[in-house]
Amino acid sequence: MEETAKGLVLLGLLWFRRQELDGPTDGIIYASMVGLGFAMSENVSYYLAALEENGAQGLAATLVLRAVLSPFAHPLFTSLIGIAVAYAAQRGGAVGVVVIVIGWIGAMLLHGLWNGFASFGGLGGLAIAYLLLMILLIVEIIVIFRDRRRIVGLIQHYLPPYERNGLINQADIFMLSSLRRRRQARAWAKAHGGRAGARAMIDYQVASTELGLLHARAARGGVDEETFRAQQRSLADLMAYARMSFPLPCAASGRSPGPAVPWAGQARAPCPTR
């Protein structure tokens, strides 16, 4: 019943906001938010019941069990539905329905096993329950890393044509392909442009990633031409504005070069038109 209630929220997201689901990472994030919200509401009822029945000692024990030992159980279970819903958002059709059913059953099965082992299996059962939880966590981390590589591939595939109008260059694509280099870029922008520079770099990174995802969505028929063009213009405008807001290194003749970007060696970005 619990996973069904949480799954219905994700089905609503699929029905009304399908465009927000660009991959399994989105599914895991939204499912985790739903799971955490449900867990918070459920925990309050458990805390009140423990306090009423066993006083402060019972409340303390319940806090340890639910807030310390198992805070991520609900998000992890519901993430199976989230991954399935995200898959259906990209594929659709009968296959998408089957995947959702499989994810739903998996979430309910693992939740039931967790409750059974944790409640009736003693210390051995509790150990098995946590082993299941750790296996699920590792699997979802692997899914996120694989999805990250997929997004990097989209950036590298779809963004090079925007070099022609000065929105991006190879140093930028290199930077966008690594979380570490993204952090370096934000630190560099803050060091040379203050908080406004850091904010501009964040906007640039987000808009660039969203532009790659938009192209992928259009390639699989998930957005109509008019919507694609409107969102493309909006993201391109944000990228252009952001590039004007942080101190770009400049390779154009007749202009003094700015500070070298730490993620691209001696690479210099072309000067934007101001």
C-alpha cells in the first residue's frame, strides 16, 4: 500500500510533467523526494505513538531506529519505481508499462522483505535487511554514474555546432564533461568574478546540460518543433548572457587575454561580442 501511494505520485509526474524526466537520475531524485516526504510523515506518527506508550525512553529508541538506522529505506525502495517511470517517459508504449509494473513489484517486494527481516528476524534478520538495503544503494549509485556518462555523451554530441555562434568551445565541452572540472570552473569564476561570476558559471553549466538533454528529447520525438525552438532560444540566450557575466579568457587578436582556465590547460575561449 505504501509503495502504491508513492508510485501514484510518480505516475502523476509522468502524466503531467513527462518532460521533466530525462533519465534514471531524474527518476531517482523525484522518487527520493516522494519517499522522504512519506517517511517524514510516517515517522511523526511513530514518534507520537512511542512517546504516548513508552515515554521519553520509547521515543529515543524509535528515533534511533527510524531516523538513524533506516532514514533512506523509503527513498531507495521508491527509486525503483522512479527509474521505471523515467524509462517509460523516454520509451513509452507497452514496454514502458511493463517496466513500470516490474519496478513497482520490485519496490513492494523489497519493502516487504525489509519489514519482515527487520521486524521478525532478530539480529540476523536485521543484518540481512541492511544487506538488501546496501545492495540496492550500490545498484542505484551505478545507475546514476552510467546515466552521468550518457549525459556527457549528449553534451559532446549535440553542443559542438554551437561553437559557430560563440556559445561554447572545446574547452567548455571538456569542462562540462567532468564534475570535478565543473567545480573548478565555478571556483575559477568566483575567484575572478565574485559571486556574480560564480552564479553565471552555474547558469551556464545548467543551461548547457539542459540544451543537450533538449536535443536528445527532440531526437526521440518527445517535444514538438515549436516547443523545441522556443526552449532552444531560451537556453541559448541564457548561455550567451552567462558568458558575458564571467571573465572569459580571450583568444581574439587585439584583446588582452583573461586568466587561463584551470580545467583546459592553455586553452583560450573566443571573445564574445559585447
